[in-house]
Amino acid sequence: MKKLILAALLFFVIFQYGNLKAQSSFNKKNRYTSIGGSINAMNYVGDLDPGPSFLSPGIKFTRENFGVEIVQRMWPRISLRLGAAWGRVKGSDAENADYNAKNIARKIRNLNFRSSIFEVKFDVIVDLWENRGKFQKRPDYTPYFFTGINYFLMNPKGKSPSGDWIALQPLHTEGRSYSLSQIAIPVGVGFRYKLSKQLDLSFEMGWRFTMTDYLDDCGTTYVDASTLGSTASVMANRTVEAYNNDQQLHDYIDSRGGLTTDANGNATVYGYGNAGDKRGDANRDWYIVTGFHLTYILPGKVICPKFR
């Protein structure tokens, strides 16, 4: 992930350096402003995601995302964009893991979450085809890429055995605290099409490389259940619940020794739930926003003719 981000930023810097002379001769009167909105699909990549890679996340829990934006064309290829968006992400071991050797561990872990995400994003858009004239002269279509910085708010919740959605961050399910406000690096690509003189339609896919591993409230290891409150201990370790409710999983666990007892006399599955047992992979989580952006170019000042 770090190599991908560094490569994208390096390419951006080199691209910018090669266009300095071209930009210096650009007529600033040709700058223009666009406003618009977007309708998107949102996916999550993390501990509870079954997708094989960040390019192909699990799509079963694809959720909605809606955004607004303002874009300022600055130079022939460069625009600055400020946007805000709201959406949801979700993941569940029980629903999207299967019983094969690769995924059975997630089936036993049995964690789930959902979270609303509100983001404010500032990024730089680089078009592959330049436009030196006014907005009317812009290309009929152009590919582009973007990168910038993103501030977002999250609130992971887990579905309890009774069916209620409970906020997980206050429970400290792994014995540590984390902030619900986070920073991410957006990197993405898009394709823009000129619908009319003042309307553009774009299709865009963007990855948000977050600085947290707790978008899903799952990061490192289990902690001693005796150090947690009653609700926190239930939400932190869902393995025995899976054992009791899934007959196929029940038989699988029994064939490998069945339930064991931890130091406090609580039933558990060997390798799950005891202090120090692996709960997550300690890698930072991502989310992906893919969809359509419709923008309207604001006309410049209207110059009225002078009559003498």
C-alpha cells in the first residue's frame, strides 16, 4: 500500500514539473469554477472483507455514497477540488466467509460491523488532455487522476446477539482507544465526458488509504475478558456464539477438540478469545468510492455592452 501511494505521489510531482512552463503561459482569465454532485457505490477493505485484494474487494456489502463538490480549474491540466460525501461500509465474517481452509478462521471469529462515514476531501485533479482556452474549448472527453488529503468521521457498530447495533469504540474491545475522526490519502482515476457547453459527466474510482486499522473495530489481538465490561466482552469475542448457532461450524470445531476453558473458566474455542490470540491482521483499513459525478460550469462575468 505504501509503495502504491508513494508511486502515485512521485508520478504526480514529475508530471507537475514537466508542465510548469506550459502553466506559466496559461491565461488566468480562462480559469473557471464548477459545482456538482455524485452518486457512488462504497466498499470496504479490511479485516472483515473477503476480497482478494484492494482492486477487487468483496462486493456483497456494497453500500451507497452521496457527495457534493466544487472544482476550480487552475491551469491547462490542473484543477483543485473540495468535496464532502456521506456513505456506509459494512462487513461480516458470518455472512461472507465460507467453510474452506482459507476462510474457516473468519467463520469461527464471527465478527461484524457497519459504519457511516462522512468525509471532507481536498484533492488535485490532473487531466491527461489539456485545455488552454476557455471552458467552451475543453476536450470532449479526457482521462484523469487525482490525489490529495481526506478527513473523515466514522462510527463502527456491531450487531449484538439480540440484534441491536452497538457502538464499538466506547467498549475498547481490544483494550485500546482510537479516534472516530481520521485522516486518509485519496488516490484515484476517472474519465470525464462533455455533455454540453456547461455540463460534464465523470466516472471515477478512488481509494481512501486510511491511517487507522479500526474502521471495523478489529486490529490486533484479543484481550483478557476479565478486563472488559459485560457488553464489551460479548462484542469482543463472538466465537462461542458461532459455535452454538452454526451446526456445520459446531461439527468442525468438535472434530478438532471442541470448546476449551480460559483462565477465568469461560468457554472458548482454542486459538480464539484468550488474551494474546490473533483477532485482526494489524494492517490499515481502506475504503473505495466508485461512481458518477455530474458538474455544472458556472459562467463567468457577463459583460454588458456600453451605449453611447
